[in-house]
Amino acid sequence: MPHIIILGAGIAGVTTAYALLQSGHRVTVVDRHRYPAMETSFANGGQLSASNAEVWTSWSTIKKGITWMLKQDAPLLMNPAPSWHKYSWLAEFASNIPKYADNTITTTRLAIAARKHIFEIAENENIAFDLERRGILHIYYDKAGFDAALAVNKLLNQGGLDRQPVAPSELASIEPSLRGSFYGGFYTPSDSTGDIHKFTRGLAEACRRRGAQFVFEAEVVSIETGKGVSLTCRSSNNPSESRDVAGDAIIVCAGVGSRRLAALLGDRINVYPVKGYSITVPLEDETSQKGAPWVSMLDDRAKIVTSRLGKDRLRVAGTAEFNGMNRDIRHDRIRPLVEWVERLFPEVSTAHVVPWAGLRPMMPDMMPRVLRGKRKNVFYNTGHGHLGWTLSCITAEMVAEIVNSNA
């Protein structure tokens, strides 16, 4: 079997490595960090959510984005500074609006298919990652929001998802800790949550046990292809040091770094980095533990999600920021997450929250790129956007099938 080099040790890269190992391939994973899952797979919202499969390519998204542009705590924020990549990407985004319904249905089907794989992998490899299979509850404050969700629900149902409307009186029975006045909600009992970082690290270790090699602290400088593939990598710690990595084929799973790497290979993968923020709330006392939700939530108006990560952690995440490769953690973007917890779950202490920011690898049509490049031994599994955790296990299987058919 060929020796496959995988660029990126996040959730996409590690699940791809595992799928290829299952097919009998030799695998080497290359990453610029010291450990797996140190970027977008570090502290995301935690949701494995087919119920959040709606793509963003709609006129309502553009309308909201324009409305929010000058509001610092808006769920979606764009730096208006000139950038050819940003504005050309947005133009391409708008051109994909006609595909909104089809892409939402397709994404739903992929998300449902991915569930089987992740649960089987976790069981087979004994990976503990704070999995909670209690469903996801979407909440709405008014009739307009609920009616818009009803239209989305029809597409999710077409994709095969069981997501049902919930009356205001039923919300408390689903999640007793929730406080506030709501018009209604939608509940998806088959969705789940978990810690992406724990899962990715655990799966990387399983890959090692199965023979995979990991090359860390290695930033790719150049790629040569021909009969095989040869990389020149610069040390992340010491730029004067370099090393070569050789194999038979390469798969780019590098998140927001995929655009640069694709360009080195003569391909166009138009990923744009859309920053999201999260806070991890330590539940340090019994009152906070009882006052925090176990059922995962999505507040559609605030674009905020929650996941309970074991007894003593609550993850709260959201917002979208178009600001290039900027990874700064901004107080004015973290504060709305804290205030949201204090408002809806007032018994939870927010005295010691841990903030984080990561860059989602977004394609203009909101669909992942799982395909072969122009060169016969180049492949891609990237651009998963806000659903990388949800879709990773199915796209890994898909790219492994493409590689196997090429062998």
C-alpha cells in the first residue's frame, strides 16, 4: 500500500489518518504545532450537530451581516479594511445563494452519516471524550425567529433529521436549568456533544499504536510532486533547521492553512478564516454544577452554543468574525458569551472563565472539499467551516475511498 503524507493534525487530519490506516496504508502526519489538535480543534463549541447543518449562504445572512457591521458585540462582525481575498470570497459566497437549500440538505445527510463512525471509533479505541448523547435544543425568543427556523427545519427533515418543534412549556422539561422567556424551540434528540480536543488526541494515540508516524513542529516550506511526494519542512522552533519528508501521495487537511498549501500544489482551495470564540466555564462548586445545562443548546438569535463537558466544565461558543488570520482574543467578543451564561444560567459562577479563539476554515459555498487535486497523487479533505467536528469522520471515509480508488 502507498505511503500517504497528511498535512494537519487537527480533527480532519487525524480522522483521515485513521481511515487510511484501516485500509492498510502507511501514514505520516505533519503539523506545525508540538501536539495534535492545537488550533481549531482545541476548544470549539463541542456540538456534534446535524441540527446545525444549515449553510450560511442566504440573503438573510447577508442582511444581518450588514446590520451588524458597526456593532462590536454582534454575532457576526467584519473588519471593513480592504482585502482582496475577503471581498472576492464574499462575492463568491453570494453567488452560492441559489444552492442554499441543496447544500443544507446534503450537509444534513453527511452529518447523520458521520455519527455512526465517530461512535464506533470511540468504542473500538476506548476514547473518553466527555460524550453526552442528550440531544441539542434550539431556542427562539419571538415568532419571527421561530418561523424562520420552521422553514429551515423542512430542509433538515428532507435530509433525514428528526428535529421537532417544542412549545415554551416543554423547554423546562428538556433542560430544567434554563432561565428566560422564549417563544419556543426545536429539539433534536439524536444530536450529541463532546470534547473535540480529547477525541482528537485520543485518536492520534490510536493511530500511533497502529503504526502512524507524526512529525510535529514542522512548517511546510515547499512541496515537490512527481512519481512520489517530497516536502521540505522548517522547524517551528528553530527556522534555521529543516527536514525532508517523503511519501507516495499527500492529503491536505490543514484547515485555514489549506489555501496556501494548495497554491504550492497548483490548486485553488478558497478557504477563508472565520474566527469564532469560546469560553470554558469551570464548574467549581455544587451550585454551578447543578445550575449548568446538561442538554446542549443553540441560541439562534445570539448565535451561541453550549456543551456540557463532564461534571465540571461548560463550554460556551459562538460569533463569527471576518478578520483574516488574526487570532487575537478580544474582550469585547468574549464578554457577550459570559453575559449570556449569567443571563440564562444565573446559578453558574463565571469568576474563572477561560477564553479562546479559533479560525474556522470556510469555503464560499460552506461545503467541505473532499477531492483529488490536479496532480494524481494530491488529495484534499478540508474547508469544513463550522461543522468540522460534526463532519470529520464521514469526510475522512470519503477521502480514503478516493485514495484507495487511485491506488
